[in-house]
Amino acid sequence: MDIIFLHDFRLELLIGIYPWERHMPQTVQLDLEIGLPSSRAGETDRIDDTIDYGAVVARLKESLAKRHFDLLEALAEHIAQILREEFGAPWVRVTVTKLGMLKDIRRVGLTIERGDRQPA
């Protein structure tokens, strides 16, 4: 399977369960691995035969600007659903990291995988 990756994609989001987190945006780092539905783009050199990562970034920014998530798990699931349903990715790995959230811990986060990683 061919995989597009976007690493160190940073956004300011409202996320968390504490009252202050509902009003103060936090920096969240996304690391995305997106399985391609086919390897055709390597043969055709056409954007229509792959997933346009610029469109992915724009769509995620648009969607996440409107939402508040309590949990990293819900945020990661939302991202995975967009990638699979709207962009046709058969498999995704989404890592979400909150930066500087806890004293003495630089990063807190989780990784989820959704879909089938077997080649199409």
C-alpha cells in the first residue's frame, strides 16, 4: 500500500474536559498516515489518481475550527472518519498530541488505526 504522510501538522483547538480548556485553545500536533486506494498516481502522474494532501489539510482545518472535543480519542476518530469517508482512504493512522499539557511531560497523545492496510 502506498501511504501519504503529513507530520507535525499543528492546529490551535478547543479540546479537553477541564473548564479552562473549553475557552482557551491549545496547540495540537497531528501526524497522519493515509493509505491510498491505489498506486495509480505513480503511473499516471495525475492528482486525480491520489489523495490531494492540500485538500486534506484545508478540510481538516475547516472541520476542526468549528468543533470542541472532550477527548483526544474523539478528535482522532473524527479525523479518521473524514479521511476514510470523504477522501476514500482504505486505511489511516492518526496520531494526536497535546503539547505541554502536563507539568514535566512535553507531549501527551494517542494513535489510532482504522481500515484495512492490505493493498487494493
